[in-house]
Amino acid sequence: MEGASAAYLLWGELRRGDPGTIVPLRRTVPRGNGGELWLVVRAERLDWQDGAYEQLLAAAARWNRKGGLTGVQVDFDSSTGQLGNYAAFLSDMRRRLPQGMKLSATGLMDWPANASDTDLAALRGALDEIVIQTYRETSTIPDYARYLAATERLRMPYRVALVEGGEWLAPDHIAEDPFFRGYVVFLLADKFDQKS
């Protein structure tokens, strides 16, 4: 993570079988690197119970004791057809976060390409940024350039997530897009463990 301007660290998972509990994956509070620090929670469902929100907010408060936490990122693979429901969940999440804490979400490349204008507007209203994933598991999705050609439809701050060691040739239009905020590199587990 040396030299990175932002770090997205997976803190926990809300799994399909239990809407009331987030399983912590990282027990220690990270030390700041001087850049942005995002607490990431991976979710397999959106019908969270109060206990899950309480866990998340308590973890965010711990991470932010010295004001070092930029915000919370939700990692949920919503289908494009259900994006309106996901945007409603994210709006509720934003309402629950402390004032000044930002909200981010990972996004699928299909969203800017195929989501309705209404759903994209709802995302803009809920999020401070979106991080568009160009990979599945540990491999780059082959036709990423075709999907990313539609990023101008987002009209909100976004980053592009790449997998470590994956293929990448930046589409020409991205560097000129005023909403583009840079890249996020997904570090593969064995290499991440060595660097953390």
C-alpha cells in the first residue's frame, strides 16, 4: 500500500444466512497511511437488521477515533435490474452514517452501460463515489473496454478497480473524464497478507 493515495480494507461480511450479524474479518484498527482510508463491508443481502448496522457503525467509530476514516464502502453485486432497490438501501445507509463520513460502493461494469437513468440518478444521490470493478475473482473481464465506454453516464465521481496482475489498457476517454478519480488495485490475498 506504499505510495497509495487511498486504501480500501475489507473489515467484514454480512452473509446470506444472517441479516443481523456482520462477521468481522479484520480485528485490528489500521494505522493511517496519510491518504484516504475506507472501511469495506461485503454484503450478500440487503435486508440488514439493526444489529448489523450497530456493528458497522461501532467499527467505523473505532477506525475514526483520530479522524482518519474517510468513509464506508459497501461491496454488493446488485444486478442491474435491481439497482433501484440497491440505491434505496444505500440512501438508508447514508442516513445512518455520522455526518461527514463518506459512502462508497463497488459497482459492476454493466451498471453504467445498461442501468436506467432513474437508477443511476438514485445512485448519485446516495453515494460520494463508485468503484467500478473490471474483474471477476482474480481475472480481468475480457470485454471491459466495451462496458467502460459508457462511464460518462455515471456523472459522479468514480474509480476503476483492477485486479493485481490482470490485463489493462486504459480506454482513451477515461483520462479526460472530469469524474474519473483514478484506479484501485485489488491485491491478491497471498500478496496482500505480505504487505499488510
